[in-house]
Amino acid sequence: VARMVMMGMELTDKAPFEVIYMHGLVRDGEGQKMSKTKGNVIDPLETIATYGTDALRYTLVTGVTPGQDIPLSMERVEANRNFANKLWNAGRYLLGNIKDLPAEELENLGVGGTPPSLGSDDLGLAERYIISRCHTLANTVTASLLDYNMGDAGRQIYNFLWDEYADWYIEATKTRMTDRNSPEAQSARRVLVYVFDTCLRLLHPFMPFVTEALWQQLPKTTTSPALMTAAWPKPAALDGKESDLEVDEVAEAQFRSLQSLVRAIRNARAEYRVEPNKKVEARVQVADPQLQEALKGEMAVIALLGRVDIDKLTISDMTNAGVAEEEEGRVVRLVVQDGLECVLPLAGMVDFEKEKARLEKQMAKLQKEVEGLEKRLNSKGFTDKAPPAVVEETQKQCADKKEQIATILESIESL
């Protein structure tokens, strides 16, 4: 670095750069220094051939923590290769939904055009949520990069794309795309392109190849020939200025409530072992009138993501909150959050005879295991000769299995 500065001063009378970022030593996955003697040297060319340049580059950049060395494990590189695949599949979904559109709509979708306004009546709750979160992402990533916190910036993009964009918003858009020509489908396509374009620009410094390949396939109104020369998402918070990117905190809070509701229904389905393809009845009760209206507008999304029968999904106020006395023991009451509850009738979720048979089979297996453990513990040869730690562990296993049997008996009794 010193030679570069001195050569620049000698030849141009000015320093070639003003800021130097020093990162730690790249070590192996166990934190050991790489050496040929230890045989733990990671060949970057072999890694690139197996996992790709973008995966290795992203792993190294996001592994940077100020003041610490960088542990490089193949598990992390593989995970980031999977992230690149996730990004590619999200792009394929988007491109598949804008294929063969009329030229006029493609022009309106074009990258570089006017971003969707959060105040537009054409946007549903999911659209307002993802745009708001995308704008927040642009601001926080920009701020992290200005502070040279590259690792944090990269992880924020990863979390947003994987969880919020792919796992939630893309899934929500599937309810909009049932009628390709509907206003909801047109709005969803515009938001899909806008948010994806913004994310590609943010991710490009970390994964230049896959982002460039995807960006080249998007419809454009911009004159930039490549993502590499395209403008950074703006007007994000640059040089300490306030951002003009719109944020809708109400939409974010309402969609988070929807997410909590869906997770609660999914957890209940898993707990009662409801068959994946079986749709259930759900009665949602909401205290806040605004949230109630917002959830009613996204009933198709709740039904799709929670595997709920939309014809048996109701959303009402909290006037009759809770469970009627005659329904006690025959429904599952989910308290999602303060002012948001959901009732799931067990009759539509559980095959009682089948579940009872499964529990009895599980209990019989546990009882047999308890008999074996008790026989061992009652053997004087075992308790006298085995190490105390082994005896204690066996006693613990026996007690745990007895607790499981007691829990199963309660479940059978409730059925």
C-alpha cells in the first residue's frame, strides 16, 4: 500500500486513494492459519470451480468483522452458493410472469422508470409492505457501506431477499397471478420488478456475475448498458442526508401481524400433525378495525400460506372473542398477539382415531424402553460397576421417557 501511494504521488502529484480498508487474515473454518504443513490450505480456484466466484466473493466479504480474522469454511461457501441459486430462482419466477406481456405494460415495468408510490390505491398490503421494507433496506445497506461495515450490509441483503422477498412476497403474489390480466396481477408484476431491480443493484458489489446476468434480462427504460454502471438505488441516505424513499410503518406492522397469524396456524398444524394437503377451517378475531380490514384484503394470502380453506376462513372483530363453552376441548385457540386471535376447530384438523392409534403406538414403544432401562438400573452389577456418570445418565433417560409417557396419556385423554 505504501508503494502504491508513493508511486501515485511521484507520477500524478496526488494520492491514488484516501481510504485504505484493512481486513483480518483469512483462516480455515476452524480458525487455524492456513499452511502447507498443516494441509489446510483452501485453493480459491478449486473453490470457484465447485461453488462459483460469487459464492466465494460473498463469503469473504460478509465474513469481515473489524478487528477480527476471517474464518473460511466450505459450509458457508456452499450456503452462499445456495443463496445464489435462490436469487436465480426468484429471477426465473419474475421473468416467467412478465413473459409475453404487451409492449405497453413491459415499458411501464421497465427498470429505471418511476418507482411505485406507497400512497397508490392500486397497491395491496403485501405490496406496500415489501416496497417499504425495500426502501428501509436501501437506506440501511447504504449507511453500512459508508461506515465500511461490508459484512453487515451483505447479511441484510441476504436476509431480505431470502426471507421477506422470496419466502413471503413471492408466495403472496401467487394469489394475484391467478388472473394474469387483473389489476392486482399488473400491480404485483410492477412491484416484483422494482424490488428485484433495487436488490440486484445493492447486491452487485457482493455478487457481480449472477446479478448482472439477471439484470440484463429485465425490461429497461434506463440507458445504462450494464448493472455495473447503473445508478445506485436512490435517493438513499447518502452523505448524511435524509432519505426521500417512502416508508410505510403501518403496512409493515400489519403485514407482520399477518405473518404471525400464518406462523401460528402452521405451528398448530404441525403440533396436531395435520396432513400437508388438508385445508383447515379458521376463525380470526381482530380488535383493531384497520388491521381487520387489512387482513380481509389478504384472505387469499392467509389461506394459501396457512393451508386454510378460504371458504371456511372468517375475519371478524373481538365481540365474541375466545371459545364458547360448548366448544371447549373441541377447538384450538391461538392467541397470536394482543388483539389478534384465531380459533381452529379440531374436527376439521385431526382424525381422532388415527391420532389415538399413533399415540398408543408411541407410548408402547416408550414403555418398552422404560422397562429396559429399569431392568438395567435394578441390576446390582450395573449400579456397582458402571461409572457414576453412566448410572446418572441412565436414570435421567428413564425419567425423561416416563414424562413423555405421562404427556402422551394426557393427549389420549383429551382426544
